[in-house]
Amino acid sequence: MDLLKLARDLKRRKARERRGVFVAEGVRATEELLRSGISVVGAIVSPLLSVNPRGASLLAAITEREIPVRGVTESELADASDTEAPQGILAVGKIPDRALDVLAVPERVRLLILDAIQDPGNLGTLIRTAAAFGAAATLVLPGTVDPWNAKVVRSSMGALFTHPVISCTWEALDVFLQREAIQLWGSSVDGEPMSTVEFPERVAIVAGNEGSGLSDFARQRVGRMIAIPIDPFVESLNVAVAAGILLYGASS
């Protein structure tokens, strides 16, 4: 298997879905990948990686685990990377097998539902935020950028490797929420003030598209809308910031 050719191919979502693997770019992402227990198929390394002690230590750890390594030039690595500064390494890992019908749901549960999130950086931040505030999982609906996009992987800061992120349809979500008796809540400027509501024991918070907000699919299903109090001179919050505030409120 030519790891360099594989990494180039994995820039495409269809290739990631077909092969069941993804790329982690950079030292931090690769370190977190190794710690996560996710199977690592191989690593692509340029001379830049060994310039500093941290990079040299990472290469030693990869070698010790007998993970296949493909040496490349800086230009070859840049060609295979989705980021401007891959820091001398790309690692290829297997996408974990995560499914909604086997998700472990605790008695007191918080979930984050993502409805057509388009920006990879926002998606990665949302996943990290959900993990930070104890959400049991993040459920990704159609129209959302691929969670295993290299930019999402990098911006999640390792949370994607351990926090359950599951892609599903609205129909599957409907069945799941009903079966588990989980309420679906959203946010809107004309919703109930957040300071006046008490979050239920079992709740899922849906975050909508950066530009258009919640889709019609979401609005038809949301049982309660919550308003986050902000200064009237500020039109809106970034979707990851808003979701973080709601998850924090639900976690307390």
C-alpha cells in the first residue's frame, strides 16, 4: 500500500467513506491518535518532523509500535495535506465503528445534535465542546461536513478520537429520541430566556447551520426553544459558542 497515494486520495469524502480510514495532520493530532487506541494504518513523515525533540519522540513512538512509515519530501507532504503546516507528519487511522443503535445512554443524558454545520473548524470545536461538557455523544445529521475531514480532526484537538460522533438520518434520530425518552431542545432569539428554564434529565440540544440556523426538519421536531441573553447590539453568536453556553447550562 502506497501511504502517500492513499493520503492524497483521502482528501475526498467518498474515499474516506469507501476505505474506512482518515488522516490526522500534525504532531498534536498524531499524538492524540496514538493515545486514543484507534488503529493506525501508517504514517507519512518528512525530515521536518525530527527537527525538534517532540517530533523526534513522536517518530520513535511510531517506530516502536511498528506502524508503517513512508518517508517523503516536504513538498510531497504538503501536496497530501489539507493544512498549510502539517508539521512533518500525517497519520492514517481507521474510522471507529460507532452506531446510534448501540450507543450507551446514561440515566442523565445530554446530547449534541448538529444540523447542517458547514465549517470544518466549527464542527471540530463543537465536538470538543460537547466532550468538555460531558455530552454522551454528538450526532451528525445530513448536510453537515464530514466529521473525519482532516480540518475537523485537527480542530477537535483529539476529542473526535474518544468522544462518540455518530452520523445518522433524521428518521433514525426520531426513533432513537423516542425510544430513549430524550427531549429535543433548540435555541432562538424569541425562545424562553435561558435563566428561567430548568433542563430535563434527558435532553438533546440541536445546533443549526452557521448562516440559516435550524432547518425546517429541526424546527418541526424541537419541543422547546431557549434564548441565550446577549447584548442587543450583537446580532448573534457563533454556533460553537452558543452550543457551548447551552451545554454548560444543561450540565449544571
